[in-house]
Amino acid sequence: MRVLVVTSAFYTDIAEMLEAGAIAALQAENALYTVMRVPGAFEIPAIIARAAGSGEFNAYVALGCVIRGETGHYDYVCGESARGLMDLSVQLGLAIGYGILTVENHDQAVRRADPTQGNRARDAVEAALCVARAFA
């Protein structure tokens, strides 16, 4: 299994925790993986779409964090990144694990990202691999 992990680097500490959880899960499955960082969650679907054309990967894992702020920007970033990934999944038949945290504050993000706590990245890896196996 070859997996591309695309991580939003906007919150570096959260990105590092998410990547650690994803890498541990991928290694436990003996999956080959590539990690790529992008500026924010909004850019993740474009990178996965471009990578899908290469035929190099069986599955994709989208990791990141969007923390609610004082403006409506949160809603746009959350909605459009999720819609973009779902469109890729349905239209192109891609196995994508969704690990973009959408939270109210930094403490919630840490609890969900930390591999010793919520480890949502592991959940995203497991989802991506499950769908990839179903497509095989």
C-alpha cells in the first residue's frame, strides 16, 4: 500500500502531532508513505488531485487543523476543504482519510491530535486504508 499524507502546516505543533500519529499507524500497517506539507487546509484537495494523476498512490490522508476565529473564514476553510476532498473521493474514486480537525480552540486540537490522546490521524489512516482495500 502506497499512501500520500498531506498535512496543513498552519499550526506547526498540531501538524507534527498529527503526522506522528499517522506515521505510526502507517508503519504498523507496513505501508509505504510520503509526507507533504502545504500552507493550510484549503490547499490539501489540490495537492491530492494532482498526486492522483500520477497513479503512484493507493490512498491519501488529509491532515490539518482549523481553529474557529472571530470571522466566517473558519466556515469557508472547513466547508471547502471537506467538499473538495469528498468530490475527489466520489468523482475520482480516491481513498481519502479525513484528518482535518475542526475545533473551537487550541486545547481541543491538542487533545485530538496528540497520538497519546485522541490520535485522529490514526483514525484517518485506518479509514483511508479500509477504503483502498475495498477498491482493490
